Amino acid sequence: MIICRTPEETNSRIRNWKSEGKRIGFVPTMGFLHEGHADLFRRSVSESDKTVVSIFVNPAQFNDPEDYAKYPVDTESDLEVCRSKEVDLVFLPDRETMYPGGIPEVVLQIPHLMRNLCATSRPGHFEGVLLVISRLFHFVEPDLAFFGKKDYQQYLLIREFCKSLGFPVEVIGCETVRSPEGLALSSRNARLSESEKEEALLISRALRLGESQIRSGNRDPILVREIMKDVLDSSSKLRLDYLEVLNADTLEAPESLSGNLLLAVAAFLGSVRLIDNLTMRVSE
């Protein structure tokens, strides 16, 4: 496995592979890797000729400096995970390498997909995501890029971003990986106590109950949302950030529950913010 710390070295290696006709798969991460990341690596290894992983905790996407400071880091463990999953190259830049001279004052937005969910509860977050992704795509020049659908709004935004700006990248969404109990895997889970992890299971339970309600014929989005909220409100430790039932393609609120749907939750346990979602298809 090759480890590169500069864009120039990274791009040189990748262009050599491309000159040999290799298809490049790319998985951008912020490190502290878990089985959810490993699943993305496996997808890339199976669908690409060469797999590139970036590890960089992006300061531009944190609207809370304390959250950025607390983000877990374990680079040596991350590199071992990458080796074990047959990653070919890890791009491991530092802050100065990614943003020489500081974070640029460039604002990237896709307004119709940034009206709700994390775009409003975390101002500036997705602007920072799109900024770092644009730089990484220039450095890596991937053919395929793999993103987990746990961050569903992010996945939609990056897919639309590539389409709008003409990046020749196929953005592939991969299903959320969960613990056996149902908790969506996240690097932030490391900051939860065992009892808090038990409380966090209410999030996936609420999502499954919402899905069950819709499958059973409930087509009232307000009622479905209230039923889900009752589950989350049963915990005194969970503090709800948002709970939405939306069209999964447009992220708009539907009048009636049909077509492609997204059930999405963000909640705090202490200072840890967790997100999860479920997508489903309902016949007209």
C-alpha cells in the first residue's frame, strides 16, 4: 500500500495507473475507520482496478470548533484497516497541504438540496464538504467515488455537484452499515458510553416504526412523524435536532407518502450528534 502526503505525489501515482487503463475508485474519509468505511473499501476494490482512500479531518465542514477538536483520530489504526482491505493508495494530507494559506473564502452551494436537514442545523457544513470534495476530486481524478448513505443529504449533494460542474465521476451510494442491534456505525459512536449506545438504538427503532406505518398504509406524513417522535421522546437523554419525512429525490416535504421516501433523524446524546435515515419506495 502506498502512502502519499502531497497532492502532487498522489496525482502522479494515479496518472500512471490511468495511463495503464486502470479505473480508479475513491473513498474520501475523515479517519477513525470502522466497518462502515471497510464496506466502502470492499465495494471500491470489487468495482475498480485501483482503490484510493483519503484520510483528512476537514475543518471547513465543522461549524462547531469544539466538535472539530474532539473528532477522534487514530492514524496508525486507520492505515492498518486500509492495508487489510487491500487499499492501493492512502492520501494522508495535513491541513496546510489541503488548504495552503488557509481555508479559501469560496462558497459552494446547491440551494434546492440545502433547505433542510443538516444544511440548516449545521450552517456552513455542506459548503465545507463540497469545498474539500472538489479539491480531492482534482487531486485524485477518480472514475468512481463511494459514499455511505447514512449521510444521505451529503450523497445527494455530491452527486448533483459532480453533475452540475462536469466532474467525470460516478458517485455511488452504499447502504448504511449497522451494529447487530441496529445502531448506524459512525466514528462519533466512540464518544458514547455503553448506556448511551443503548439509548441511541431508539433512533433506528423510530425509523423502522415509521417505515412500518407507511407500509401498513399510513399516508399522512404528519401523523407518521408524530408516531416516530413519540419513540424518540421516550428517552430523557436524547435531544432531537430534526425528524423529517421527505421525498428522497428532492428532499421536499410530500403532501402524501408515495414514491421514493426518506425518513431522517438527527439527535444529540450529550454533546454527540448522531444522524440516521431510512429510504423506501412506496407505489403510487
